[in-house]
Amino acid sequence: MNRYDPLQAPSAAEWLELDEGERIELARQYHLRRRIKMPNLRLHAVTHAIVENQLAEGLAVVEAALQRLLADGLDRHEAVHAIGSVLMGHIWNLENKPPPEGDPNAAYFRALEQLTAASWRASE
């Protein structure tokens, strides 16, 4: 795999064969090719890579969120951004709030279950 396009789902097997640095670089290169400006392109590419990892690994709640967002009218790139925004909010909470009891990912999964195109657009 030598190119990434978030509008097209990468082959899960090919994506997971890459090392993490290669995945991040592919996402970064996509945004550079498209001349998409980001305040922090590296962090943005990391977020893409994590969401694509979760999809490639078959994480059901992430797959369900993606399908719901696509059905709500987002394109795949926008849907990856919407999921990524929930992910980054979750990471911020883990770093800045008291640790949750039980599964630290439960709040992330609940937030993904509630994520809609309308709620993501309203949060922008």
C-alpha cells in the first residue's frame, strides 16, 4: 500500500501490514497532496491512523458509527473526522480528568454510539 485516501476504505489486511509510522505518513501525505491545511497536520494524521486502525481491526462500535454517519450523509473522510473528534475528546478526558472506574474505553464507546452527523456538525 503506497497511498491513502480516506474517501475509500483501505484494505484492512494491507493497512494492518504497515507499521504505525507508515500509516501516519500516508494520512499526512494525503492531506499534503490535497493542500488541506491543518493547525497540526501530524496530530491530524495520527488521528486518521488510529480511526483506520480501529476500523481495520473490526472494532464493532467504530464500524457502526462509520455506517451511521455515512447513512446520515457524511462522506467517508468526514465520518473519519467525526469519529476522530470523539476519539481525541476521549483521550483529552483520560489525560485531564480523574480516571474512570472500570473499562477506560466505555465512555468512548458510549460517545460513539450517540454520534450523529448532526451532533458532529453542531460541535464544529
